[in-house]
Amino acid sequence: MRTFCNTISGLRWSDPAGYPALVNDLRRSVAAFGTPDFAAALRADLAALGPDALGLQQALTAGSTALSDDIDVMLLRHSETFDGLHVRIGVFFTSVLGGCACADDPTPEDTHSEYCEIDITIDRRTGMARIQPTSG
């Protein structure tokens, strides 16, 4: 059964475009920064947040609803400052173009491969992160 990413719950909002502004607890990623385990720790932290926290619904280009199955995260680049970590990830996910969805509708559900890039800024002290889509 597919789970749709329609709502973002439990997050604080500040971006008028509808993207989540602050999410909690990427402390494992902060602790692993600079080690070979960083990419795996980041994936685990993001998986624990769930796909809604990544704002995939707002990043759609082909479908109308983002699906939470088959999400893959790729670390593109990372850097550090005195108080934070800056990470850009690429996210591969699937969307569906919704139709009638009537019980007798013979049209199969069309899925589409989607991709977006997301910038994440993580506060070193708290593990709090700002997640936002890239502008290009």
C-alpha cells in the first residue's frame, strides 16, 4: 500500500511557500560529520524524520502527489562553519498522477520518477536543521 505525502505535521513553519522550516534532531549526523559514516548517519536521520519533512510534495515536476516508498538520498556536497553544517542532497522519489481512482476505472495508476535537490543547514549545538529546496 502506498502512503501519500500530503501533509507536514509536527514542524514549525516560517516559509510562505509551504516548505518545512525547522525540523528536529539530526544529532547523529553532526556527531558523524568528518567520518566515513556521515552519509549513512544523514540518511538514517532523514529517514527518521520521514519524507514529509523533505518537502517532496512541493518539489513535484511530473506527478500530482509524492509517494513515500522508494525514496533514495544522495549526498552531493557538504561543508562546515563554526556553528553549523551545510549539506546539499539529491532526492530520488516517485510521484503519481492522480485520476478518477474509481473502483471500475480500467486506467492504471501512472507513476513518475522525480528528483529534487535540497539544502540542509544543521546547527552543531542542537542538531536542529533548516531544510529547504534549492533555487535551481
